[in-house]
Amino acid sequence: MAKLEYPSSESNSGTSRRALLRGLAVAPVVASTIASPWSDALAALHRRYEDEPAKLVRTKEGRSISRFRYHNAERRWMLTDIVAFPGSRFTNPALHFAGFVCQQALCAYLLDVGFADEWNAQHIRQDIAKALAYANACGFGHDCPDMARLAVVLSPYWKWGYHYDEWEEDRPQTGGFIPATITPLVRALVDCVHDVTGHPRPKGCQRGPQEARS
């Protein structure tokens, strides 16, 4: 098997994320048997969502798809600089746009830790809250209450691709989010995926002087 890339960050206490990922790169492991701290959290999520247990195994192909998904998220989010996204008053399109970006970014992380693309397609789909829950259960570490609340509002994000009139009683609720409050939350989520996976940003998407020089 080809040598895999690993994020540079590593915990100094307990079982580090890097050590867990190295183990997953060696052989397939059923999620329910993964060493602490992932096993209990994953088992609880499988019961909660009635999902088929995921088999986590890191491969070169999975890493490549992960990078592709992350770049999808970054490139789509780059459009917000062009269309003055934060200043827009149209919340529904903004939520649909944000939902796609979050789905791509979170699935990039899940792929990186060994979830199969097919499992994500079957069980995650467009449920951003579920994707975030699984990611955090596997060491993502993005425990932002506002992002968690936005993820619930977004899920499933296809619903925001439709126009709803104010008089429609069954229209989805925005939770008070507007483009200006959505933007920093999604940006922080995508940045977190970049940081923990170690994927390079796509060309033209550097976030600071240090990245621009690298």
C-alpha cells in the first residue's frame, strides 16, 4: 500500500488521532471495535441513526477523494467573494449554498479518517448535522455551538433549493440565520477541515501570507 499523508497535529494524551489513523491504514476495522475514544461515540451514533456500522479503512484512493471533496468546498466557497454573499438579503439560497459546502467539507474529513464514499452517500446524504456528529465522534474537534445549530437548520440542505412564500406554514425555518452570520461559521468549518486533514488549499485559495508562500 502506498504511503499515506497524515495531518501534522497530534494529541499528547491518550490515543492520538495520528496513531488511530495509522492503525486504520493497516487493516479494515469495524467502527464498533475501534479503540477509545472513537468506539463508544460511533456506536451511539449508529444506534441513534439506525445506521449500518461503518468499516473504517484508510486508502490512497480514499485520501484522494477526500482531497477532491475538500477542494470542491473551497472552490465553491470562493464564489462568496465574487457575489457579495455576506451582504445578500436572500437567506434561502445562502443556506442551500452553505449546505453544499459543508457537506463536501465534512465528507472530506470522514473520507480522510476511513469512511467509505459509498457509506457516506447512503447514510450521510445531505444531512449536515449528521455529518458533523460523525466527524466530531472521530476526532474532528469542531465543537462550535453556533455551527451545530446551523447544521440542524441546513439539514437536509436540498430543502433550501426551493422558493417558499411567507404564507406557507410548512416552509423550513431559518433559525434566524442570515448570510452575514452564516459566512464566518462555514468559513471556520472549512478551515478546520484544511487544518486537521493537512490537505493543501486549491490554487488561488490561500488564506494568508504564510500559506501563499508555501
